[in-house]
Amino acid sequence: NLSFKLDKAFQTLKGQGQITEINVASTVKEIRKALIDADVNYKVAKEVTDDIKEKAMGQDVLTSLSPGQLLVKITNDELTGLMGGQSEDIKIDGSPAIILIAGLQGSGKTTFSGKLASYLKRQGRSVMLTACDIYRPAAIDQLKVLGEQVGVEVYAEPENKDAVKIAKAAIEHAKKNNYRIVIVDTAGRLAVDEQMMDEIARLKEALNPSETLFVVDSMTGQDAVNTAKAFNERLNFNGVVLTKLDGDTRGGAALSIRRVVDKPIKFISTGEKMDAIDRFYPDRMASRILGMGDVVTLVEKAQQAFDQEEAARLNKKIRKNQFDFNDFLSQLEQVKKMGNMKDLLGMIPGMGKAIKDIDIDDNSFKPIEAIIRSMTLSERENPDIINASRKNRIAVGSGTSVQQVNQLLKQFSDMRKMMKTMNKMGGGKRALSALN
Ligand code: GDP
Ligand code: MG
């Protein structure tokens, strides 16, 4: 019924003056929630979304054709930038070049060492692996198995309990055998502790690696950030490896870690097999974080609110009794874009009544549109000037009949009367309650 339609109309139109900041704010809030859902650290998510908000406000998001998409793009660009923008390569320097692998136990160091060896070998480099996990004999065997699998020699001294000495001997061995790169796998602990940090720090000092990679399990969420911080303070590593990004791990750790320690993520590990290694691409990770957190959907929902910018403009014209055929046409175009015409048309004040009993399909608007398009601009702005001869011209031009033109003019004039009445009654809510 009419009051129901009007109710809808006012839901759409009311309070439009405040749209801008409120809607950006609420959309940004949704983005923040999604980031947190994607495992981004709360503090980081807040900082990031504050930045996005500022950028969004500066970029005329609200008046753009597709504010939702623009907001998604801003978010995507922001995340990409925060994760370094570009993909960063591993540094290989020295003869041999030393790559030191650090991280907690179970983070995936040994697995990654095997993968990295295989990756570098596929690039045509001569690589050697070294087992410096002196606490678990099984770890040495594990590396040996992986080395065999990828065809890379593994240097080990199972009886030696001094990691630095083993590593130095390994480097001598590499020099003798013309290996250009030595990957040093180390021991981890279940949690950050002094002894482990001490050992890895001593290794770094003794070996002067060209690359110290911190390996972290992306599934550990918030802990990953704290671990990264602790290792970075002690080791000042120069790259991060994110493991276990297979399955539905959401990758928010990438953003948090990069933001907190400001070191590039260089590789990601996506499975237990030796070929499950990839370079890290910030833009891909941004899409992953966005997609997993379902930000796109959330933003699209919020966009429905942004479309009301146009409604706000119309509302203003309605209030000033200036609603004309140009506005009507732009309304029709909106409706065509969005589908479900009857519902949407019902949101235009006065239209609910006019279309209540009409069976509407997409084609029913064609004659209306044709008629309006056959009007001159001044006729659209001021329909009162449309006299008999003008009606004739419009009917011919639009392939309709004078009767159809009359009908539309009548409907339009009814609609404007209705709007005027509502305005007199004080608009918005008060008009509604008067009608109820
Ligand atoms: P380390 O203690 O740091 O040397 O960790 P490991 O390399 O021994 O890995 C610990 C466990 O995680 C092993 O069962 C690995 O197979 C598994 N793992 C390592 N990397 C990945 C990965 O990217 N994805 C999955 N699903 N499992 C992994
Ligand atoms: Mg290991």
C-alpha cells in the first residue's frame, strides 16, 4: 500500500545530508572487522583503516561512479603498499653466499630449507644444505631426506654439538666443492627463549650471512607478530618466510608482521611438498586478505548506501519542488541498472500509487524513456510548456501516441503534486505519520 511505499521511500531518502562521513566511517569499520577476521593484528587493522578512511575522504569516493569499487581499490592499494608494494628478491652475495634460516620449532624451517635449495637449484645455482640443529638427531635425518629428494648435498656432523663450528666446517666444505650458496638450517624452540636466541645470534655473527630469513607459521595468528618482533630485535633479520599458507590460512599475519618489523616478506610456503614455494607478491596477498575477509562483499553492501548520494540530490530537488523529467530519467536509469523495477520505482515519492496495479517488466519503461528523450531540455525542466503541437512532435519522435504522452504528463504532474503536498506537511517522518 501507499504508506508502505512511502515508508520505503523515506528510508531511502531520509537523512541524506549526513551520508558522506557516516557511510565512509561505517564501511571502514566493516573493512576493519574483515581485516581482523583475516588475522590482522587489531592495532595494525586500526591504523590501516584509519589511513584508508583518510584517503577515501580525499578522493571523492562518494561522487564517483562506483564508490564501492573505488573503496575496494583504495583498500587493496593500501594493503599492497603496506606489504612493500613490490616483490623483493633474495640477496645472494659472497663466496659462498650464506643463507641463515631462523625461527621457532615447527615453523617449517627444515622444510623451507629443502624447498629453497630446490628453488635455487632450478635457477641453475650450485647449492649446499647444512644441518645445524644440534638438539634433535631426527632433524638432521629430515634434512638429509629432503636434500636427497631435491638432489642437493647436505653437510652434517651428527656428533658435533657446536652449531657455529659445524657451520664453519660446512662453509669450508662448500668452498672446496665449488658450491656458491650454503643454506644453514638451525634449531628452533617451541617458544622464544634466551638460549635459542643466543645460539642463532652467534651463528649470524660468525657466518655473516647475506641473507637471514625468519621463518614463521602464518597459522599462529597474533603470536606470529610477537615472535617476529622478538627475533628481529635480536637478529635484525632481512627477510621473512611465511609458511603454511595452504588451506584456508588467511594471511593477515603478512600484513601485521610487515607493519610491525618493517622487513620484507620474501617467500611463502604453501604445502609440505618440495615445490610448494613461491616468491611473495604484496598485491596477491592483499587480494587474498581482502577476499578471505570478504571485504569486497561488505563494501558492495555499503555501496548501496553510497548510491543514495544521487537520492540525496533528488531529495533536495523534491523539497524545493524542482523535480523534473531529467531527474525522472536519471531515476529510470538507476532503476534499469539495479533491476527489480517495481520495488525501486516504489521508492520514488508518488510513484508507488501510480504503479501499484501495473504489471511491470523491463519493457514497460521503454515508451516512457522514449517520450522523455524526445523532449527538449527545457521541456524536461518545465513540462508546463508542452502544448498540443509539442505533444504531437514528442509522440512522433518517440514512436508513441499523443495519448501515451498525455498519460505520462498526467502521471508526472500527479507525482509532483504529491511531492509538493509532502513538502508542505513538513516532509520526511511527519508526512509519513500524517498519512498513516
Ligand atoms: P622446523 O621445526 O621449523 O624445522 O619445521 P619443519 O620444517 O620440520 O616443519 C614442521 C611441520 O610443518 C612438518 O610436518 C612440515 O611438513 C610442516 N610444514 C612445513 N611447511 C609447511 C607448509 O607450508 N604447509 C603445510 N601444510 N605444512 C608445512
Ligand atoms: Mg627443523
